[in-house]
Amino acid sequence: MKVLFIAPIPPPINGQSKAGKVLLDGLLHDGNSVKSINLSKESLKNNNASFGRFLEIAKVLFNVIKHRKGYDIIYLSIAESMAGNIRDLLIYTILGKNKSRVFIHMLGGAGMKQILSSNGILKKINVYFLRKIGGIFVEGPVNYDMFEKVIPRNNIHIVPNFAEDFLFLSQEEIEEKFSNTEPLRILYLSNLIPGKGYKELAKAFISLPTEIKSLLELSFVGGFESSSDEQDFLQMILFEPQITYLGKFVDGEQKKNLYSKSHIFCLPTYYPFEGQPISILEAYATGCVVVTSDHSGIPYVFQDEINGYQVEKKSVDSLSNALIKLIINKKVLKNIALNNNVMSKQKFRTSIFQNNIIHIFKDHVHKA
């Protein structure tokens, strides 16, 4: 197949760019001819209306105009925000008669959900284009339900996210990790941006009695929206020896080692553009117990008391109680971690993600 691939590709690394890189690698490994147009933006800020971002979008649109013809499949990872939706509508317009070859991928979805639940002109324009494209990939039922109200069900394909193969630990490695839970090591690994719950987690830890804090270690990894946000956070944890900030970015073996040493992964997110966090699936692969919230696509890959412990969104008290519960229930944590690892091997491999999408592409080309 000849594929025009329009999606974010690292750097920077986030859920969308990681999914883009894994699918691009899968297409190339399968022997397809791929032209990629990178949608990654320099800033972590959403709805960033800077002149630099305008130039980035203009470059994307120019490349789509230049390369819009001669492809069997056109893959587009659509924007998470309402502002980004305007960019996507312009791409649909540029593609013209090629729209029947377009497959879009919804990773996240708050902006699109808001658009499709309204009755405004933006909804009508989106529905017009959505009914002409070849298909839509979604992470789970939360976005499936959103799209089935406006397009045929057989054009919507559920493809769950993944953890990269190198991250998966063996049962023996997980048992070894949990043979020493003093201290119990907790990891937050995601961008440290508003809505991700990182401030609430730090405040919850700081609020714990000294004797409880001494039994725990909390590490943060992720990038900030601004240097002032970073300085504010570092000041918050300055006098907390059990809390460590490990930097903006880890990947490869460094990331695996970090997960492998952690017993708990915590992502108390209420981020409006959240989808199905790849970081949670990575935590499963590496044998971590997960503490997270009932938000967006998370309930479709997480069950309270089965995969870990659910916390209330935006609640410092709920997080404090969960940290205490981890200490109280320390004896059952290993079994939860082993269960998570087994489940992830069955459901969340990169090969499953890649093969599902590529199979749908080939089927569409065969029928065309």
C-alpha cells in the first residue's frame, strides 16, 4: 500500500506521538510505502495560538497540498482540541475527492465530543466530512458511542492502545520487585500540566503523617508547560526528602528501569484531553499497581480493586487515603501487579495495535 501518514511523531513524546511512531514503524515493517507529515508541536500547551504554532500549521497544510494525491490510504491523527479541529477541517477540504481513502484516529477526544454534542455550525461541517471518509479508529467505547450518533457503526473501529514490547517484565522479575516493599515506591510519569493531578498527588503525600511518609517514596517524571510551573513545583517539594523530581523525559531502558523499580503507578488525571493513557498500560506491562481516576477512557482499561485503586478527581483527601490504603494492603499488591502484567500481555501489545489497523487498511483497499 501507499500510505500518506499525517500524525504527531516524537519529539516531544506524548500519547498521540507515541501511537503515531508505533503505527508508522508497523506500516514500514509490513513493507508499505509511507510518506509522513509530522503534526507534532513544540509546546506542551493546548490551544497555543502563538505565531510559531501558526507557522507549524501552515507548513502542515502546505505539505498536505503537495502530497495529497496518489495514495491508497490517508491516515490522520485528529486534534484533541476544538481549535485543532479547524486544522483538521482544512485538511479534509484539501484532500477533496480523496476523502473516501481517509482514516482518522481519535486519541483523546474532549474537543470532538463537545463539538458533536452541540448543534452549531461546527458540528454540521464535521458530520459532513465524517460521513465521507473511509473510517474512524477509537480507543474504546467512550469515543465509539460519540461517533455512532453521526456515522454508520461499521465505519468505527475500536483499537485499544499498547505498551511497547521491551517494557514487559516476566513473572519472576515482578515477584523479585515485590520481595522488597520498604519503602513502597510510587511513580508519576506523564506531562506535569494542568489537569493531570500531579499537584494534588504531591499535596496528598506532603499531608501524610511522618510515620506514613517514611514508608513511601514518590518520584515524578514529566515536562512542564512553563519554567514558572516547574519552579513552583520544585519549591513545593523542596523540604520533602521522600519526593524526587527526576526530570522532563525518560525513554528506552531508562524508562523500563524506572517502572521496574516502582511498585505503584499513580495518574490521578482529570485532564480534559485525556484518552486512554498509554502510561497506565506501560505500568501494567511492568508489573505496577495503578492508582488513577474514573476519567475519559480509563474505566475501559481499569477496574477498582482489580488493577489497583480508584481515586476521586481533584481530591487531595482521596489521594491521601489511597496512599494509606497501599500501606495497609501491602500484602495483596503483588497479586494485583501480576494480574496486570498477564492482562497486558493478552490485550495491549504493539503487534495487536499495529495489526488491527493495518488489516483494516488492507481490507478497505481490497474493497475499493
